[in-house]
Amino acid sequence: MRLLALGLSHKTAPVEQREKAALSEAGTRSLLRDLTGSEAIAEAVALSTCNRTEVYVAAPDAAIAEDAVTVALVAHSSIGAEELACVRYVLRDDRAAAQLFRVASSLDSMVVGESEIQGQVRSAWELASEEGTTGPLLNQLFRQALEVGKRVRAETRIGAGSASVSAVAVDLAERVLDDLPGRRVLVIGAGQMAEATALALVQHGVHEVVVANRTVGTARELAARVGGRGVGFDLLPAELAGADIVISSTNAPHPVLRAEDVAPVMAARPERRMVVIDISVPRDVAADVARLDGVALFDIDDLERVVEANLNGRRLEAERGEGYVLGAVQGFAAWRRGLQAAPAITSLRERAEEIRRAELARIAAGWEGLSEEDRARLEALTKGIVNKLLHEPTVRVRAAAETGDSLQHVESLRHLFGLEAGTQR
């Protein structure tokens, strides 16, 4: 049975094409059913996230499977065949396994070390299991992928350090103010970055969020999403006086906060610090604000430097993670080779069981007065003898298969025990 992975990701396709290839839950279920409903595909799992859509299949013929998956993906998503042909990748056997292991370990993520992907891989596997489209090969593949992903995360620092501007903003605010619960946040502007940072702060327990914007309605809409209240720019001075954290993200062509705006606020509260996070380009906050006592000012360059430093650290850890993936691929390949011996081992055990039952029946027929207890003892005794006799050859054949040296041993096993096709028993 061949293993094949076909898909596209942030590395091969822009967001517009990734959106077209994305699969809904209903679309995923339908795709899996269609694939495994044909003789071309034995097993299938589909993984669809904002950054990738990948279909993993087990099939007798990799070339036929590739065509089947391509047709199914076009049929169940919005991407066209020509578009898919330009951005897709096709990986087979060990390379397909390595791809899933790297994905589950977040080594192939847009943000290396992100934590969501392991849950997404697990959910994809569970959905396929519900549809009955998994089997021995993909179950082992996904089980091992989750194991290596967990190990990479536990034994490296691939997830250390925030990797987004909003998360870094939270880290810096917490570093200056020690604790965030009970703090008051003032958001100036209503852009996406301001919203992301405000939400991150709320998730860390800030006490209150006020959104100030030139358009009060827009301020109130954002405030509703972050659980705060919205005001117009006319109330900015009053709201600034009570703020511990200020996030500024407007489209203003000139600074909206200067030293003369902030100085009176800090003079009135000398024991209370203020963190100002300016994520606008051009800058919303004048540079001289940083010189005021009690004020910690960070602009977008400060935040992006921290993000880049954290990502560099993650990239170094990712090199260690690749070693774990390599080991996992080798282990999976050995497991697959071991499957080559399975039919011969199964035939051997079936042949032994057939002989054992036949001999018990022959003896029992001429053994007068054989009680049920005696029969149970004979059953247990003969099973034990058979299992012990077959244990060593079974273990040795499996071990030979895992090292890639199975053909001679399997053929010898079949010949010595009369397991060849058509052998008279």
C-alpha cells in the first residue's frame, strides 16, 4: 500500500488560492466518502486550515491515487483544476510521512512553533475516523505525527517567545506593569492591529477597555467586540488620565499624542506608570513622550525587533525539531516494512491453529470420560505450546522486515511451513 500526500500551503499558494481550496466540514466529509468509495483509495484524511489544505491517502497505486485526489479536491472546493496544478505539491511514502510530521510539529507553519496546528491535525484525523475512512496505515501515521509533534514541543523551545506584534505588546506591558489584571486600557483608533492587541490584553485579564475614535460609532463597534466602551476623540484627554496602557493605531498623518498631552497626566499620578504602544505607521506618538518620567513607549519597530528575535530563536530550535522528525520518519518506514511480513505470519498462525484444533478433536473423540475441565486444560496447554513455538520465528521475521531484509525470511517461512498458495494441507 502506497502513502500519498497532495495539497497546497502558504509556501506554494497566496491566500486567495488557499481560500478557494479550503474545505468546510461538510465538504471534507463528502470528499473523504467519495475518495474511499472508489477502488483507487483505501484510506483518506483531509487537513484544511487557513494556511494549508492537504489530503493524505493510502492507495494501491500512487499515480491513480494522485489523479483521484486532484479530481476530488477540485470537485469539493472552489479551486479550479488549472489553479490547483500551479500551486499543488505531491509527496509519496516517506516524504509524505515527513510532511505530516513536520506539519504536526509546527515546523512547516507560517509562524514556526505555533500551537494550534496539533489540535487541527487531531481534529482532521478524528473526523476521518468518524467517516470510517482511516485504516491501519493512516491511523499509525497520524498517531505517530501527534506523538512527534508533542515531543518536539516538549523537548525544544520551538514555542518560546511571542511571535506576533499583539502578543509581544502584551509581554512588554506585563514586563513594565508586573501584572495586567485590574489594569485599564485606552485604545486610540479602531484598526485591526489595535483590535488584536486589545483582545490579547483582555485575554490576560485587563480590567477595562476604552476605545477612542474620531467616529464614535466605529469606536463603539470595536468596544463591543472587546467588551469595553467607545468614545469620541473629544473625551481623549479625560480617558488618558485613567489609562495604564495606551494602544494607538490610527491613520493620522501627524502625532495624536505629544509630550504636552501626557505630561500633565503623569504629573498628577507620579507613582503610577503608563505603557504606551504605538503600532501606527507613520507614528501616532511623538518620540519626546518617551522622556517623561513613568512612561514606557514602544513603537512598531520595537515590537517587530522583539518578534524577529523570538522567531530567530524558534528557527534555531526548529533545527533540533527536524532531528526528531527524521527519527520519526525512520521509525514509520520500519513499521511499514514490518507490514510486509504480516500476511506470512498470519498464515503461519492460522495453519498452526488449524493443526492444533484438528489434533484436539482427534484425541478428544477417542478419550472416554473427558470432562469439560479436562478439555479446558488441554485447550490452554496446546495454545501455550503453539504460542511459544511460534513466538521466536514471528519476532525474527518481523525484525528482519523492519530492517528491510524480509523477502528471504518470509519466503523461507512460507516454504518450511507449507504456506505457499495452493499447498495441500
